Amino acid sequence: MGFSIRPTEPVGEEVCRVLQEQVSSALDHLRDPDAAGGTDVAVHEARKSCKRLRAVYRLVRPGLSANRYQTLNHTVRDAARELSGARDAKALVDMFGDLLTAHRADPSEEELRVVTAALKDRAEAVEDDGGSEGALRRAVERLELVAELTARTNLRGRGFEVLRKGLQTTYGDGRLALRRFRAELSPELSHEWRKSVKYTWHHVELLEKTAPSVLTPLARSLHDLSDALGDAHNLAVLSDIVTDHPTRFGGPATVDRVAKMAADCRADLEHRAVRLGLRVYAESPKAFGRRMAGYWAAATDGPELAAGELADVVKADQEDGPAR
């Protein structure tokens, strides 16, 4: 079934299935990186699973004991941190390339080549210093503990009520974070907002099949919002790194140029994020919870079917097979 909860099945069993699938996927990638397509791919996929795990924990937090929630959440967080250093450093190399493209700058220009080379050297140094094999091993050990705990986890509550409070709380956190960010356009508040956006994105993903005509576009918007805020954060980090080490990155003039380019693009991304966020977070948390509960109730009667003109319905059924 993948990263999705079926309303027609017991919700506790569905949540535990999703958790077990995600931790197993992370472990499979990290235990055999070559089979996954290399260490970079394995780390990327494992980090995705860790983010999904933490999103599910927040979703069902009211159904978990406080101790079990803290243990699971902190252990997955620590596993993800083992994997973050080298990956984040490499992401800044790609970010700088995207920044040059956005400004139509020539990457072969001498001063820009110096910055690119310094960022690549930094990424290699982070990987060497962190010891990727050791980091993977430590992450596996933590995730093995998570797998054991997940197998013994039972959720309190039944039906959609297991999910309602977590959905509303995280959505409300994102709404509040948007309001705070609009009042003070700081990289720190932008980053805090993104965390809530990502959790709600994963929550919508989990429930997407209850109303795909509505929730698939919403999931896409939340993903776009997360990406915009993520790149804005990376641009702020990039600017700080080059500004703090001007000699390494080509001198004050080059650093000032890169910092200006990064600030301009960051401001644009954050402006776009706010415009989209005002639409994503237009309703109250309780209204959002009621709406999602309505989709859940509708899905218990059967899946959403293609509708429209007869020719369109026939075409859709031929492509996907009729759902009854």
C-alpha cells in the first residue's frame, strides 16, 4: 500500500503497518547502499523515511504514551542526524549551481569557480571527517531499536479520532508559524515554518486516497511550499558560510556578490511561499480537521470514482480499471 492509510481497515493496524514499512525501508537502504544505487541514494532514501516516521509520530501522538512517543521520535531524529552532515554539505554545492542559473551567471567565471571548488572541498571534508561508514552504522543501530519498539507499539483510540488531534495540531502549528514569519522575515522563523509544513504534507499524503481529487493538489502545494522554504534556508546557510570565511571563498568582493545573489533569491522564494501559504492555511485547524474527517467518512463507503462526461469516465476506467 505504500505511504497511505486505508479507512476501511483498523486505523491502529494501518498506522503500525506504515511505521514498520518506513523503518524497514530505511534499514534496507542503509544496510546495503550498493543495492540502493550507492551511498548517496541510500542516505537520501533513508532520510526520507525518517522524516515520514517523525510525521506519523506527530499524527498519532495522542494515541501513544508520552514515553513511547519521546523515545521513538528522538531515536529517529538522532538516526537522521547521523546522515545529515555530508548530505547537507553536498546540497549546498547544488544550491550554488542553482543560484548561478537563477542569476544567469557564468559558472566558468574565475571568482565563481573558486566558490564552487571551495564548496566541493568543504563537502568532501565533511564526509571524511564524519566517517560515512560509521555514520551509517550508528544510524542502523538506532533504527533497529525503532523497529523493535514499533513491533510492540499499540495505539489508543479508534477510527479517525486517533488522527484528528494530531492533524489539527500540526496544521495549527504551521498556520501560527506562517503568521510569525510574516511579522518577522527571519531565516530562523522560515525554517521553523518549514518543519510544520513538511509534517502536514506527509499527513495529507497518508490520507490522500480518501479524496484524491482534492488532496492530491493539496499535497503538491504543501510539497512546493516545503521546497521553497527549504531552498530559502539553504541559501541563508550558503550566505553565512561564505561570509564567515571570505578568504576561502575568493575574498570580500566575491563573497559580497554571492551573498547579494543569495539574499535576492531567498527573498523571492519566501515571498512566493507566503503567497502560497496564505491559501494552504486559509482555514482554521478545527475546520481542517472536520474536512479531513469528512473525506475519511466518505472513503469508508468506497473509493472516489472518476466522474464527468461519459466519454471521460469510460476513458478513465479503461486506463485505471473501474473502482467499485
